[in-house]
Amino acid sequence: MKTLPISIIIPVYKNYEMFYKYLEINKKFISDCEVIIMNDYPFENITKKTKEILKTAKVFNNKKNLGFAVNVNKGVKKATKKICFFNEL
């Protein structure tokens, strides 16, 4: 499949069951994009479970809670595509 020039930044804070559920449902729509998951809850590492659902996802677990705006901006800095799309759960 052709990779689309879109980076999808998904900030996550605590609500992991909903996050995993919607990632599973939507993976067929976003798998051609660069998917960046920004976990803003330092007490839970979500890399393993996220990669089980979407192997190509780039997962970043912050060492401390940065807050929504800083977390999203950190995700944008990691993006490599020309277009950024934000999805908040």
C-alpha cells in the first residue's frame, strides 16, 4: 500500500480501554499514515499493547504529565509528513 503524506497524532491520557478499542476499530483507515501515539500518563507504558493492535504506530511514553498542548506539540515535532491530523479520545 502507498503511504499517505499524513501524520496522525493521538494524545492519550489514562483512558486506555477506549483508546485500544477505537484504535482497533480505526486501524484499517489509518494504517497508511504515520501514526504517532503520545502517552501523557507516566505511570502506564502502552507500547506493547498498542503495537499488538497497530504494528506501525510510533509510541512515545512521557516521563511526566506534560498537559495536552505540550504533549500534542511534542507529537508534531516527531511527525515526518507534510500534513498533521489530530485525534483526541
